[in-house]
Amino acid sequence: DSGVTQTPKHLITATGQRVTLRCSPRSGDLSVYWYQQSLDQGLQFLIQYYNGEERAKGNILERFSAQQFPDLHSELNLSSLELGDSALYFCASSPQTGYEQYFGPGTRLTVT
Amino acid sequence: AQSVTQPDIHITVSEGASLELRCNYSYGATPYLFWYVQSPGQGLQLLLKYFSGDTLVQGIKGFEAEFKRSQSSFNLRKPSVHWSDAAEYFCAVVAGDTGFQKLVFGTGTRLLVSP
């Protein structure tokens, strides 16, 4: 158990819908990262937040957005969902004094 | 741009045999390198990390990795594989400026363990 929690574990929804994925980092970690894992793209960095502020963006679509709240939990919002958005979405957090990232169990999103 | 290459998509090893998974990185400065393992349907678990210092690093579950700057490699090894080691293994490098460190992953190597 990494200490990073993600909910829900599975999500099945239809095209065009909007979903919210939630992540709680390890106690004491200020940075939260979101990654997408798909068969064709592999593991891709989406976005990073540090202590409530967006720090960097990766390959994140405009239909996707995220935020980090004062209690440091983060949410990833995916809207106007397409079949190709079906993937595993991971959240990770990192300590202030290290570079390693600890991953949550992931949310498996299926868009039908 | 920083990148990681894992040249082997699949590897099959007999239980009890030794294992080496290859990883090559592309990075200008001293890289921060990691190996993660992902069991089916699970998240990624950190096996070990290299930041600096001793080039042979020990990790969890009996794994070790050796950083070789001259070969731009960070290969993962285990002297005796157990059936429970069957999983997908990812090599990763930290990329980005201070305060922004995303992980760039290789494509992964799936390890199969035969009896």
C-alpha cells in the first residue's frame, strides 16, 4: 500500500458524459501527478499540482481538467468523453525532499 | 528530450533462474532513474531508485539495478525469480526542471515465469 488512494476503482460511462476521478496523496506530500495508461500510448503524464497550484501540463486534452484542494486531495475531470478516453488513470504523489513518486491503485475508466 | 527505452517487450524466465531486464535512458545530465512493477489490475509499485552515489542500488523483493553511465543503462536484476514476480516492469526517468519532475516511462517489459 503506497498510501495514495484513488476513487472510484472502476467507472463505466457513455460517450459524451463527464466524470470526476479523485485522489488523496500520501500524508505530507504536497505534489500530485496524474497519468494516463492506455495500450496504445503507454504511461503518459497529464498534469502536476503542487500545494494547490498547477505546476506543469503534459499531454492533457482540453476536455480534461484538474484541481488540487486545500486539503491536498486532487480531482481530475474528464468531459465530453470519447471511446478513446478509456484507460487507467493513475494519481501519484511525491515527497518534498525526493524525486520518487508513489502511485495509487488507479481508476479504470471504460467509455461505451 | 529525456527518454527511456526498454528493448524487450516480453521475457520468459524459469522459476529459480536469474533475471535481467534492460533499460537505456537518454538524458544530458545525471539522471534520476526508477524501476516500477505493475501486477495485473494493480497500480505501480516502486522497486528501487537511483539518484547518485553507489551505482549498484538495492530495492525491495530482492531486486537490484546497476547504473552504467558509459552505456546509458540501468538494468534490473534478480538472482532467483519467483512465480510471484510475473508482472510488467517499467523503467522511468525524471524529466523537467526543479519543482516540476514528471516521470517519463519506458514501454514496459512483461515478465513471464515458467515452472
